[in-house]
Amino acid sequence: MTLMLPFTKMVDLANGTIPGGQDIQVRHLADLKGLFADSAAESALLPENPVIYRVYLGAHQPEVVGQLSFSTTVIYPGKVGEEYFFTKGHYHAKGDRAELYFCLRGEGILLLQTREGEVNVQHMTPGAAALVPPYWGHRTINTGQDEFAFFACYPSDAGYDYAAIAEKGFASLIVERDGKTEMIPNPSWL
Ligand code: M6P
Ligand code: ZN
């Protein structure tokens, strides 16, 4: 066994970033192509290709049992059609791995779904600690006017299954209608 040394990373609570982190994933609209329900609105916005969110990796530990990794995610405000900007969303490749989210800034929704199509919604405002239990797919959505930022901690061996979400999406959409946030059924959910 190789003994790893403890370490600390600072999260900037003002903006939700992890300064000095070498690993930042930038997700543009093109990276989420096909995920928004309103494909005409998505196509119209594609030439502009806005940044939808950034993931700041604080610790990407070896992908083995017992290790924890952590990151922050900053989702920018905006919509594609009536649907708010969101993360791609994933199930864990190892489905029995859980994850913890802690909201730092702004407001949003943690949308969860089982593979059988059961949906659950958790409201995220600064201070909210939301648990993603094993087997729940998860996506975060910025329902506010400002940046929405949260901290995430997860087993390093959890892995990502994006394919199921890319194929079927989520059973519910989070949209703005008449200035209000609403959850509506996804018309293309099978
Ligand atoms: C959180 C964590 C990360 C994840 C990120 C963006 O920071 O859950 O593991 O990568 O959100 O979500 P996605 O991978 O679905 O784009
Ligand atoms: Zn996850």
C-alpha cells in the first residue's frame, strides 16, 4: 500500500471556482448537442456556441475503491428555448456509488431519475447539501439569473455513463414559462 498524503484545496466561495486547479472542463453548447428538447432553438444558438458550464477538478484521485474525488461546477445563466442551461447528466458506471452535492452560489435544481423513469427534484440554494443515492442518474440545472455553483464529492471509481441520458434524456424538463420555473413531462421520453 502506498500512503497518500493529505492535502487541502481552497474553493473560492465568491464564484465557486477552485483557483489554481490544473484541470478545468469547459462544456460548450456543441458538447451538449441533442440534449435540449427544443432542437430548433438549440440549432439557432449553436453558431454562438456559448459556454454552458465549467467543472473545476479539485482532486482527481486514482479510480479505485476507497478514494474520493471532488470538483465544483459553475453553470451559467441562460436558456435554450424555454429550457434552462444544464449539465449533460449521467448515471454512475458503477451504479451503486453515491455522490454529495453542496450548493455554493445561485439557485438551481438537482434533477434525479432512476433507470425505470422515477423522477426526483431537489432544490439547491447556498448551503443545501443534497445526496445523490446509488442508482440515481443526476443532472443540475441553473434556474436563476446568476451563476449557479456547487461542490461535488464522489467515489473516484464511480465512473460516468452518459449514453443512457444522451439516448433517452430525462423524463421531465425544467423550463421557464411566464417567468416561472416549471417541471413538465419530456414529450420525447420513451
Ligand atoms: C459535478 C460532478 C462531476 C460531473 C459534473 C458535471 O461536478 O458530478 O462528476 O462531471 O458535475 O456533470 P456532467 O459530468 O454530467 O456533465
Ligand atoms: Zn455523478
